[in-house]
Amino acid sequence: MAGLRRIAVIGSTGSIGRQTLEIIRAFPDCFKVTALAAGRNTVLLEEQAREFKPRYLFVQNGSGRPEHGEFISLEEMVSLPEVDIVLMAPAGLAGLKPTWLAAGAGKTIALANKESLVMAGSLIKQKLASSGGRILPVDSEHSAIWQCLKGEGQAVESITLTASGGPFLGYTPSRLAGVTPAQALKHPSWLMGPKVTIDSATLLNKGLEVIEAHHLFDIGYDKIRVLVHPSSLVHSMVEFVDGSIKAHLSYPDMRLPIQYALSYPERWANPSLPRIDWAGLGNLTFEEPDVRSFPCLELAVNAGRQGGTYPAALCGAGEAAVELFLNGEISFPRIAGLIEQVLDEHNSCRNPDLDTIEKAAITARNRAITISRE
């Protein structure tokens, strides 16, 4: 194994952050947790700080006196010279600025926050090119594509992202009208945070992943396909110009792509990670997504195609709509309706800077909330 890897975990108290610390815990001689950043869960952050003893901490409200570590700003944390890898796992719009700053600091970014690339993919890639930084994808689908593309050059014909279909696969629009937040949070395959879980149920998450794949792998939207694959064992597929296809399969557990990003370019044995039982597997099935029942997929892909600040408006409206649904203020189908109305009203900027992107996302978020209460 390579030498000690010094890590800052941004979003350490969320689902991805907690699973990242599980991986670090399994390899204590390979990692040093230099910094931890959390939103509002100060109790869990303090528990993590006691265990991993980072030198630096960040919490969103900036309050408290930690027993271990020193509070610094998030801007300082993602640029620390003593950090080798920044694991970026905050949900939604909160990931944009720290990802941008880490890219400018030339960091290796293990990226689990897809919204940052969705909203500002071109700008972040420019930062990475000038700073010498890089992104290692943590999303299972993008990690799968990344691994399938190793050593393949430019011979890609198309890529296929798989979607589990979420808890409401096969539901009609009328049936979806009555589903509850509790039902939507019961994902059949993955352990994820609430926002990503709801985005998965609406297929908005898959649309965001299409945009992210477009930026990560420099591939046109017309060459990216989505198929519903309920067992979530095939994470993505890459078809090459000669008709051959590589598929990446593993048990649906986020610790696998997290570990690969942290151990790259090596693969490490970890007996705590689950394996596929091939003898008891049964059939692998695939089907086209039902965009009539789940229109968020097409809304997202169309926003990506339009570019400018449309993807930022998509993310802002989507974040607000999910919160409204989880709070019981709107129905499940209304999530797509709010996003669509905000995008229809949006006046896009063709070549935005980061401030313009942030403003577009916040404006769209506020507009979605206003519309929901009219």
C-alpha cells in the first residue's frame, strides 16, 4: 500500500461521510483524518472528533468549543496544504463552493456531491486543469464508468447509467399522488441521505447523474442512456465502437466506490464489504424508464442540454421541492411540477461565472418555495 493519506471529510456526519469513516476505520495505518466538516449535527461531529482526532473542524453554525481540534472556515479547510484528499459529501447546493475552492487549491477531490459538477462543471474543470487537481468519482455509477474506461482511449460509443427505479417502480401517476415521505425514504437498494433518496425516487438523481457524466467523461448527451435495473448490481455499462461492452458489477454498497476513490490506484482487500452471491442471483433485468410517471429525468437532461444557468436553476428548484415534500407541504408528483415551472420561468445566462451560478440556484430555490405557497 502507498504511504499515509491525509484526508478532509466534508459532510462527515451525513450518510456518505459516515461510510467514509467506516472505510478509514478499517485501514488505520493508511489514513490520517486531518479535518472534519459538518452541517448541524454537532453531537456526532464531536464523537467523530474524539475517535479520529483531526487537527481541524468546521461546523455550519460555527458554535461550540470542541474538545479535539480547532475550528477553521470551510474555505481554509479544503485548501489545507496538509490535506491530500478532500472527500466532498455535502448534499445539494452546499457542495458547490467548497468543491470549487478545493479544485482551485489543486486537491484530489473524492466527489460525492454531484450538484457541484451539474451546476458548474465547465468552471470546475478549468480550475482543475490550471491547478493540477483531479476528481475521483464516488457516485457508484460514475465510479463504474471510470473503472470501465481505464486503458480504453477514445473508442467509446456510448455509456449506460443504471437506475434502481426507487421504491415506486411501476407506479402510475395517480398512484404516486398518494405516496408519503416515509414511503419515499425506503430505498430498496441503497443507504443514502434523505435528499438523494427522494431524488432517486423521482429519478431526478439519475438526470443529475447524466449531466455529471457529461462533464466527467466529456461525452455528449446523445451518447448517454439510462436504463432501470431494479437489483442495482450493474452500476453502469460502456459500449465501445466495435460493439463490445464493459459492465461494472458489485453489491449495492456505497462503501465500495468510496474505498476505491480513497485507495486509488490500488485495490485493497476489505472483508467487511459484501460480495455478490452468483449462484443465488437469479435474473438481471433492464427496462426503459417511465418518464410519464417520473418526468424529473427528462427535465434534468433537458436542463443539461440547454446549459448556462439552467442546471443551477434545476438544482435550486429541486432542493426546495424535496424539502417541501419531506415537510408534507406538497405531494410527490408536485416535485416535478415545481421544477418544471421554475425552469420555464428561468432567464438563463449563457456563460455564467460562479457567483452567477450561485445566485441562479438560490433564486430558483426561493421561487419554488414561493410557487408552492401561492
